[in-house]
Amino acid sequence: MSPQRSAPARPSSLREHNLALVLREVADGGPVSRARIAAATGLTKATVSSLVETLLEARLLAELGRSGPVAVGRPPSALALAPGGPVGIGVEINVDYVATCTVDLAGAVRHREVVVGDLRALPLSAVLGRAAGAVRRAVAGAAAPVAGVAVGVPGLVETGGRLVRTAPNLGWQDVPLLAELRERADLPADLDLQLDNEANLAALGELWLGGHEDADGGPLADFVHVSGEVGVGAGVVLNGQLLRGRHGFAGELGHAPVAGDDTPCGCGARGCLEQVAGQDAILRAAGLPEPARPWPGGDDGPAVALARAAADGDGRTLGALAKAGEALGRVLAGALNLLDVDTVVLGGAYARLAPWLRPPVQAELETRVTAARWRPVRVLPGRLGADAAVRGAATSVVRGVITAPAGYLGRA
Amino acid sequence: MSPQRSAPARPSSLREHNLALVLREVADGGPVSRARIAAATGLTKATVSSLVETLLEARLLAELGRSGPVAVGRPPSALALAPGGPVGIGVEINVDYVATCTVDLAGAVRHREVVVGDLRALPLSAVLGRAAGAVRRAVAGAAAPVAGVAVGVPGLVETGGRLVRTAPNLGWQDVPLLAELRERADLPADLDLQLDNEANLAALGELWLGGHEDADGGPLADFVHVSGEVGVGAGVVLNGQLLRGRHGFAGELGHAPVAGDDTPCGCGARGCLEQVAGQDAILRAAGLPEPARPWPGGDDGPAVALARAAADGDGRTLGALAKAGEALGRVLAGALNLLDVDTVVLGGAYARLAPWLRPPVQAELETRVTAARWRPVRVLPGRLGADAAVRGAATSVVRGVITAPAGYLGRA
DNA sequence: CTCGCTCCGTTCGGAAGCCGAACGAATAGA
DNA sequence: TCTATTCGTTCGGCTTCCGAACGGAGCGAG
């Protein structure tokens, strides 16, 4: 009846589940004692001890020794994610740069590299070569076991696929990116490689690393992340999980029709959101020249020029931003209604433009989101800026280890 | 890190999981032998035997005896869902009727009752009295243990809530429906009562009972179900699961803005989809009189009048339907893009109007759904008609038993 | 300084579950 | 009647978790 078959549960499945439970408890709550883990998870102290021992041997946890002489009784010995534990490597291949990032189990950035260059001007093999070089350097520089590499691209990627279906802004079509990278960077065959959409990874970055809060003060777990780069991409996070959709194409927002606009769009239709709220469109409407390429990841790109003009009070720019915000708000309202989400995170280039985009977006949401009467809608600027996608990618690798430590144990 | 805490896994969790696995295998594949279950699930024959014995004792499974002397070797003894097993009761409280429905484990309808009457004309307590009477009769008439009762209403219901937040067409506001029903129908305190949105239940009905097929020929597990009743409600099914959203309000589609329309809407905004594609709106645009209330569940209501006029070639009606279909298609395109879904099911009143709505909807989807180049979009008429919600409700109860038999064992 | 209190982590027996292999059961065909 | 074949059960062994008891480590009172 359910389409997804599930596997039989053996005694070892128990252990896998509980290993993840313990590990997640440490990851969530910082240094904790065994006794606290037992209390929090509902497992017995005995069981926790056994699980912890396994995790210590796997070098995923480390014993900190005693922390502070704060209480009566035998002092606990705190456990934390192992500093020498596995790291994840994130890679972002974008129009103007290739970025890599190495993070440890705790999500802290260990290393970061950005190679700037207009990749559209290069042939595919040259781009692959650059990316492979960056990956090789990241792997070689990691002074710890590498749990995996996650690659983000601005394009459509099929779920679990190893193939970039299409990346219009790179001019890619059906590129077997992971296989190419594995070969060119000479990566071992058992190294875990993943591929995902850049907008999805950015949303995950804000989820895990943004430190955003729920309306109730808890960690934000339901939101729509919109990033305005060349197009308009969205990542939908529901209940702490990314919505990928059946084929992994979920989050397409850029080609929603916007009333009162007839600009033809590359997709064939007219009046797409991208033609009003895309970065290039705003730039055009503001009458600003396109900044010289390449710019490194939005930090120095059109968003900055726009923000500067807006801060100077340039009328055309302010008008363009207001119009973009309104269109964005209308389309987002539809998404929020459909998904029952009450928070929007303005990421990517939009984060920098948030001071001007936020008011019109918020206003549109307030009038158009049906459930706004019960729980107010919120518009938050992203906190990771242009790093969201790479850091999200790298973190997704270590999150994979934390939520399924058995898989890592098996390989390592 | 994940916001949702999970419970520790004990040895008994193993059994719960595997009981569900076996039960689902039987529910999916019809009568099966123990050996086949073992092969399909990956469990051992020994384990399957043990699990099956538990399920037999719980009266969830029944032994059919030998089926046919078809093969060599010891003949298998087929297992099927127990005919005398627990049943689920579904209730739908709508504007013009109260319906109940009793289904057995296999999803077959055992009993059905519709009480017609314009409930808007009645005070709340009278409506509750009618519903309670219907529930009491259904429970009394069930010649089998009742696993639970699921109630659907046309309004907003918080996830896991026992409260109807608002049901505009019934004039309800914060009605503690489940508590009222339990008291008025004198239901035992341990009987499982659930509450859900009618549109959600209808989507589940089409999922489980509609017999729709995927583009690949498998069972359809990803679609958006739109039902045009008084408003426009949607149920989103992703990977065989209903998308409820954080508060259970997901699927709101009726108030998406439609270009080129300025009709004021009850929600405060202008140009909402409901004002173009809602049943009443189509009726108005077609210039047809509103049929006399009450009508029983759309089967005799405005949809029939519209279908008749359209079949007769009435120009205004055809125009209204075309316009409604176009608007619906535009809004649905946005949803399909956002969710990465390629199938729309036209349910409720739309099912009857599918011959006229389908072409414009399909056309809009084909031009506006970005991924339509890779996998064609499909528009299917719903197959359960006005029964979808009640049958979905009743089936959701028995599905609950099948996917978590341990819970039922514990109570029974 | 020592004893008792409190809390932490470990040890050990017992129970629940699953697996693998061997065994009895039931039927068709030689 | 015997053999081949498939089905379902039985039994010993393994993994895992639980509960209770135990030893350990620090603090404070006397």
C-alpha cells in the first residue's frame, strides 16, 4: 500500500538507531555526560555506556574529562563530538567561482577556498578541471578522515543522481559531474560523493547553521528559503527536512507568473517572477550597469551595487526593489499557503537587499497568507550570505554521519 | 540538531516494525503464504511464522487454507486480512449532509449512510447532535471491533488537534468537535478519534482507493488533489504521504491571486482563484441559478447543473469553465513547480466537470511547468466522486492499524 | 581526617527478538 | 511406494536492551 518498501529490522538495526540517537543528543546539546544522555533519550545508563564506547572507538565522540566542580556527587565525564573525527567537504560550482569548504563534526569551518573566474567563458573540461583541483586540495588538506564530498551546482539535479540534468547559467546539459570529479581528482572509489542543487544546499545551510529561531523560540525548522542569484531559487524546509520532491526538482519558483508583467522569459512564457525579481532584472530596472564579471559569489556583485544605490536613495533602484519585493511577496504567499509555512528566509543576494525587499514582501504576505491571522508571517534575512551553499553542502556530509553513524562505521 | 526527537529503540520496537512489515505485505499483495512474505520482506521464515502467529491471535490476519493445487511441493496456506478484523469509521460533516462510512481492513465499504440537510440553517448543537447520531449508529451497526473514528470537516484543523479552528461554510469557530462527539455519541474513552480537513481526506481517499497509476505504471504516490466545493481545496500527496504542514493547514490554494481578475474575495484580497474557479463562481459566471439546497454531497448539486449545461453546449457555461480551468491551471502550475509533482487529480465537483476543465488545465500546465520537458504533466479525474472524503477518513483509520499494528494490539 | 551522601558509570544476569539450519509435513509425479 | 519439492515449525545461538546492584569520585559535616 505504501509505495516505499522498508527493510526488515534486525537486532543490529536497533543499535544503528540508538547510536544515531546518542550521537545526535551530543551534537544537539553540546558536551553531555552519559547519565544525561540516558535521561534525555530514555535509554538505560548501561545501554548508553555501551553505545558511547562504540562511538568513542569510531572516533566520533571524545571524552572531555571533567568540566567543572559544580555539583555534588561523582562528577560526570563530558562527551563531545570528536575534534579529530571525520570532516565533510562541500563544493560549490557557480557561474563566477568554485568554492570549497571543509567542516568538522560540529559544523565548524576548518578550511575554505574560493577560486574566482567567469566559468561561462571556459569549456566544460576546464571547469571540471578547476573543480577537481579544488576538491583535491581540500581532500589533501584535511587533517582528518573525509566522510564525503557534497557538490552543489546551480541547476537541476535528479534525486540521488550523479548527473546534472541542466545548468542553464553554466551552459551544462547532462553532465556526469560526480564521475568526472572522482576521476579527475583521483578520489578513492569508496569515498561518498553527493550532488545537489545549490539552492537546496543553501536552505540547508541556513537550517543548520543560520541559528534562526521559530516563532516559539525553538530552532527554526519550517521555512522557505529564497535566493536571488541569476534566477530565483527556493529551498523548502519542512519539519527540519528539505523537500526534494519526486525527482529532486522541488523549489522551482522563478517561473511563477506575476500579474502586470509581460516581459518574455527564457523559459518561453511571459511575466515570470524571474523577469521582475531576478538579480539581473532588478539591475536592469534600476538602470544600473552590470558589474564586471566575474564577481565572487555575490559578495561583490550586483547585489552590492544595488544596495549602494538604494542606500544613496536612488529613485529608480528603490522603485525596482519595491516592485521586485512585491512580486516576490505575492509568489511566496502562494507557497506559504500551500505548504503551511510561516517563515521566509531571504538568502543569497536577497539577504543583502533585505532592508529594501523585506517591507514589501512582508506586506504582501500579511494580506495574502490566509493563516496569517493565527500565526504571523515572518521574513528573515539569511545569515550565511554567499557561504550558505558551500557550508550547507559540507555540513550535509557530517549530518549524514551523525544521523546514520552505522553507515560511517561500516566504511571506516 | 533535528528538531524532532525520536524514541529509543528497544527489542520490542523491532517486533513492532516487523509486524507492520508483514501486515503491509499482506495488505498490498493480497493473499500470500508465509514463505512468500519471507522472501518479499527479507525476514526469515521462522520470524515470519512467529509474527504471523501474533497477527492471527490479534485477529488482524486470517488463514484462508490452501488456494489452488497449482505447483509442486507442499501447498502454501494463504494469509489474508481478517474479514472479522477491526473496521474504521469515517465521518464527513459538510454543508449539505453528514455522511458516515465503515470500511474493513481491506478498505472495502461495509456500511454507508448519508443524512442530507442544510446544516448552515441549524444551530451548532443540532449539527453536533446529527453527527453524533450518525456516529452512534455506525458504531452500533459495526459487527466488528471499531479501531477508530476519523472525522472530516470543511475547514482548518490543527495537526493532531481536537479543535476545528474555523469552518467558514458551516459558520464554525473553535469547535472542540471530537470532545463533543465523544460525549454526545457516548463513545468509550479509549476509542481513537481523529479530526482532519475534508480536502486532505479526499486526497488520501484517491491515494489509497482511487487506483491511479504513476507515469511508470506503479501506484500513484505523488500528486496534488484539487477539489472544487464551495471553495477550492487542495490535498498534497508526496511519496505516498499527505503533506500536512506544521499546523495542518497545508494545501490552501483558493486564495492564490489570479491575473486579470479583480473580484473582491471574502478573504479581503482581490482576484483570488476561488472567485474564478470556485463552484459558486463558475455557476455565477455561467449565469445559472444556484440549485436548491441542500444537495447531497455534490452528486446532485451545482456540478451536475453545470455539466448538463456544458454538455448542451451552452456558451456562457463553456466560457466560464474554460476560464476557470485556465486560472486553475496557472495556480496549479505554481504548485507543481514548487513541489516537483507531475500529476493533478481533479476531485470533488471538478471530477464531474473534468471533460471541460481538463483541456485548459493541461494546456496551462504544459506551458508553465518547468520540468514538463522531462516528464509530462498529467491531469486525472478523481474516481471516488463525492465519497472520497468519507472513504478516505474511514480508510485512514484502518491504514493506521496496518502501519502500526502494535498500537492496536496494545489497546485491544 | 574520616564518614556519609550523592551522583556517575560499569558489571552481570535475564528477557526479547532475529537468524540459520535442521526437521517434519504435504503434495505431485515417477 | 518412493522421491523431489516446497512449506512451515522447532531449536540453539547471537545480538541487543533492561533492571538492579555495585564500585568510584568528589563534597561537606562532624
